Amino acid sequence: MTRARGGFKLPSELNKEMRPAFPAGISGVVENHYNGEYALIKTVTVGDVDTSGLGSLNRSGIAELADEIEDLLSKPAGNS
């Protein structure tokens, strides 16, 4: 995730909005690698993603992100 994907505020906003769903001891799922680059923390496991549902939201960038997620999920584990 880089600045081009949503600005420097997006990762912290994601962490803030998702905080109620985090298990105890987890304060965020996105870490700052600085220089405008972010990544999911290593302990995050992504489960089922409704990519067609995301794509149907008709929101700027969401359909593109849904396509990207679908592409990543179709690859064998460990090949991003």
C-alpha cells in the first residue's frame, strides 16, 4: 500500500475503524514502513473476501481493489 493508493491517512484510518474487531493485544493491522509505504502486519490472515460484493459498491477505487484482491487470492500461497 503506498501513498498513491489513498494518502498517508488511509492506513491509520483503517486501523482506527477496524480496532473494535481486533483481538486483545492488537492495535492495528497496517504497519508504517515510512517513505509512504505500508503493509499488513505479519500475523494477519485474510479469510474469505466477497470480491463481487466489493465490486458492486460502485465507489471510486473499490472495484479496482476488489479486482486486485481477487487476483492475489487466485495465486498459490506465498506468491504475491
